[in-house]
Amino acid sequence: MAIMMMIFKKLNIPVASHKTIGPVKCLEYLGIILDTEKMEARLPTNKVERIYASSTKGFGGYHKGEWFSSSWSGNLELPDEKKYSMAFLELYPIVVAAILWGSKWSKKRILFWCDNEATVAIVKKGRSKCLQIMSLMRQLTWCACKYNFHFSAKHVPGYENEISDALSRFQMDRFRRLAPNAALQPHQCPPSSEVMWS
């Protein structure tokens, strides 16, 4: 490095010292961390947004102090296992989150946390054999294109997804304990006709 700096100086090539670092094994370049030890390129943690979505009796989602919660009867017909799969019920609030907050996610990478492995696989692949699930995936993909964000999903055990679990079960005291700085009022959930791609 010292030799290179000496050559630049002799040739009168300007060097921004505040931008010069090295040699290092991990370097951020153009907003991407390049790590030669792990042999990977990754986004810094401050550029990855995490969204929590869950569904049981109802559904809910939480992101940076904002939240929503709704019963299934207020949005869809009451779910039964014959009509809607658990993967559908877990994907639905993810799509609601994208509709509500997608405009705030421009140029960001969004990581949806979900306690259902089938839903995580569907979000990562972007497709499913189930037509109802594909209706949701099309809407999620549309939101990502419209608002210019990239998304993926990560499986987390239910006990680590406590905030959304509390919202989906309408346990507001528990929710307030877990997220004391959350907004006082929830976002209004869009009707199912806006959530389901037709």
C-alpha cells in the first residue's frame, strides 16, 4: 500500500485519504460488504429491514413501531383448514405489510420473518401450485416492483415471533409489553379484494 501511495504521489494522482483503507479482509464497497474470509458479499445489517408476520385466529404485523392486526372474519371468510392452507394464512399478512409499508421500503432489502417453513419456501421461490397462494405472491411481487424493494423470508420459531403472535391473538397487553414504543393506533388493513391479485 505504501509503495502504491508513493507512486500516486510521484505521478500527481490525487488520492482521497478518507476513502483509502487497506489491506483488510472485510470491506464495504458501493454499499455491499465484501468479506474474503467468509468468501461472501452481503448487505450491512442496517440495510436489511425485518418484518414480522403471523396468523392464527387473526393476523398481524409489526415494523419499526408501526403495526396492524385484524380478525379473519373482518377480512376474509373465516378460515378453515379445507379452504385455506396454513401457508396461505401466513402469507396473507406478509402481503398486507407490503401493501401498507411498501412505499417506505424503496431501495431496501426486506426480510420477512415467518414461523411457517412452507411459507418461507414459497416466498423464496416466488411460486406455489396453489392458485390462492399464487394470487398473494403476484400481489407481493407487484408491490416489490411498484415500490422498488427486494424481499426474502426467514424461518423463525414461533416463540421468537412474539410481537406478531400477540397481535394475531389480539393480546394487546402482551403486545404493549413487547413493543412499548409502538404507535398507539394500528394501520387499517386493506380489504381482501386489494390483497388478493385478481
